[in-house]
Amino acid sequence: MAIEYVLLLKENGLSVEDLTKKVASLGYCCDRLEKLDKGIGISLQEEIGFSIFLVDSPRFPYNRWETIFLSNDFTFQKVLRFRFNKDYDDYRRRYIEMLETIFDLMDEIKQDAILVRDEVELCYFRKDNQIILNNESGIWDKECFRDFIQNKNIRYIDTK
């Protein structure tokens, strides 16, 4: 079974070009771009142990997320999904590459988004560049996550 991290994007601002440019800036080739029904997939399984999918979200009400970060439901237009291969050995590198991709893209496109894993909300990116973390699961205390966010302008949500 694969591990998935999903970024729910409020607007359609992230393009295939933005994503492939970011992936290329990390030193990976996007020559295995797969056209999907409502988006694209990029396989980096051999290089870094994950695949990336950028797809349009389903229509209302299926593009609604009840969130701890907002008083109202969050509606999203696009989904950026990272599907990890559990057998890839260098997990630290894989997580850092995913986090760098997400945080850099969010800094560039400046829109609201929520990062989710297994229906647990991990992070809320605001279009004004505020980053709010939910550490109820303790994920941001894990070494590779903690090291990555060390010099970021973040705050934590109080979930109690």
C-alpha cells in the first residue's frame, strides 16, 4: 500500500508548467509525463521513490473539505498528490524533496491550500504566505520535518 500526501489547492493557479519547472529545478527529468483524464502524473519512482499527480478536483460537493483551520468548509479546485513507494530506502531525502516542492510552489503561486495525509490535516498555507501547522500527530517533530521547517515563518494551530 502506498503512502500519500495530498495538497488541496483553493484555486487553479498551479499549472503543469509550474510543476514540471519545479521538478526540473530539483534535478529530475519530466520525460515520463503521463496524461490523465483531468490532469497529469510524473513518475519519479526510480529517482526519489514517489510519483506526483496534479489533477482538477471533482465538482461540488466533492471538492469540499471540513477543516480545523477555518470556521467554514474549504473548497478546492486542484489536487497535488504525492504517492510514495514504501520500499524506497532514503526516506529522509524523499520527504525533503516533497516538502521543498510543496513549500516552494506555495511561495510562488500564493494561494490557500491544505496539506493532508490519511485525512489528517498537517498544514494550512495562506495566500498571504502565512503557514500554519497542525502538530497533533507529532509529524512536525520528526527529524526530517523539523529540520525542514526550522527557518520557515510558521505558527502552530491550537487543536485543544
